[in-house]
Amino acid sequence: MDKAICVLYADDDADDIELFQEILRDIDRSIVVLFASDGLQALRMLREANVLPDIVFLDINMPLINGKECLSEIRRDHTLKALPVVMYSTANAEQEVKDCFELGASDYLCKATHYAKLREDIESILRNLRSTHTYKLL
């Protein structure tokens, strides 16, 4: 039986959280979304989870532990290191993107200014995730 995708999204910007949630609802209402307001909370949620999310989206600029630090911690943790992690940021400087991939990011998504483009990008990432697993999505 197919299962719904579970997404953990870490971001400290309420508007970005609302937009991300709206896009996921638009893509498929069965997607389960968990939210963290910073990297420390995201790590705590992951380490305390009975069942891990299927994918993590991390904003880079967050308080306490930023997205890159959180990604590094995820990749060092033997129970979390295989988790797909998408870095999600307004920054798209070549060095920033390169740094994230060197830290082990699965993908890098620039926060598009147009809803349709952002939806298309997120849906593509989730479709790629689905192609390697069996999910009730897309």
C-alpha cells in the first residue's frame, strides 16, 4: 500500500512557512508537513522521531543552528545521514550552492519569487523522491 510523504521543513520566516505549506497542499493534500523554526529544533525533532520524515527542507539562514550547520549534523548522525535534505534559500550564489553540496545536500532549491515556479520546483523534487520509493503522491 502506498503511503503519504512526510516532509520536515525548517525555516524561521512565517511567510515562507505559510507559502511552503500552501504549495504542498496544492500539490497533494495527503502530504504530512512538520515544521521547525530553527536548525536546533529540526535536529531535536529528527533525533526524537519514532519515524523519520521522508525528506527535509532546510532554510540556510536560521537562528541557533543555521541550515548548513544542521545539514552537517544530519550527515554526521548514522541514523539520519541517508535522509534526503534539500537546502532551501533565497541565496543562489554559486559558492553557497557548492558549499551545500559539499556538506552533503541532496538538492538546492532557490526560493523563487513566483508561486508557479516554486510549486513546479518543489513538485519536481517530490516526484524524484517518489521515483525511488512508493508513495501516495503525484
